[in-house]
Amino acid sequence: SASAQFKFGLKAGVAVNSLKFNEDIIKADNRAGFTGGAMIEFTAPVLGIGLDASVMYVHRTADSYSDNPDYAEIGKKRDYIDIPLNLKWKINIPAVGKVVKPYIATGPAFAFLVSKQDASEFFKNKKCDISWNIGVGLELFSHLQVGASYGIGLTKALETVKVVDDMPAIDGKNKYWTITAAYLF
């Protein structure tokens, strides 16, 4: 059709998070969390280019380990309200476009911390975490979207609160995979 499409829907999925630290003193393993919320999408006619925005609750966890026991409890659980804003291109393939459309998406995400702020005696979670998402997916029957995206942390998710004599300034950035399914009305 030649008219623009505006859709809204519900979205849920899995978030696999890892904290990347600027110092090798601390290592963090990937951990699975979950995400869920609502989304809206606007697509321009013919071109298949549009915008999508979501408001998502995201539960992220991290298992950190270090030779120093003072760093063992860093960022165990962090809950966010995440607002990703993506530019999306739906690729219309003739003959199957009504059944399946692949898409690519990219854009910033703004995550606001809603869980406790102190990660440990030495670290503090930041209130806002900004990242850049790059993703791919499929739209099935013009209503169901299944996608995967990778988020690259642009700002610090946590940082040193007070520095002990032998402790360097340490900060960590979120890096994460998100796999979601959305139903659009």
C-alpha cells in the first residue's frame, strides 16, 4: 500500500550481558537476563525504511571474579528501564514479502537504572547507561518480529567510588546480546 504504516505491540526476550572493564584486575562472564515491554513502529511506504521505539524492562546480571575478594560482588544484579530508538529497514523480497521480510536496525539505547546503585563498597552503578545497538531480524506475516541485536556500551555502567592506595580507577561498560520476539497490532 502507498500509505505509511504505524504499528504498536508487545515485545519480550532474553538479554545476555557482559561487563567489560578497563583494567584486567576483574573479569566478568556472560550472564542471561530477561527483557519485556512495549514498542511502536512507523514505516514509510515503498522504501521500507522507518523507526521503532520501545520501552523495555531489562534485568541484567554479571558474574565477576578476581584474585582480590573485595571485587567479588560487583554488579551482580542491575535492573533498567531501557529505551532503544532504532532506524529500521525492512527488505521487501518479491513473491515472499507478504509472508517474510528480513530487516536490519541500528540506533541508540538509553537505559535508566531502577535497582540499587551501590554495586559494592568500592563501586557505584551509574544512573544512565547509553549504548548503540546493531540488529537483524525477520518479520513474519506482517505481525510477528523475531530479532537479535548487539549493544555496545558507550558510557560507563559502573565506576570506582573511592580508591584504595593500591586500587586503580576501574570502570565497566555493558556489552550485550538481546534476542526478542514482538507481536505488532
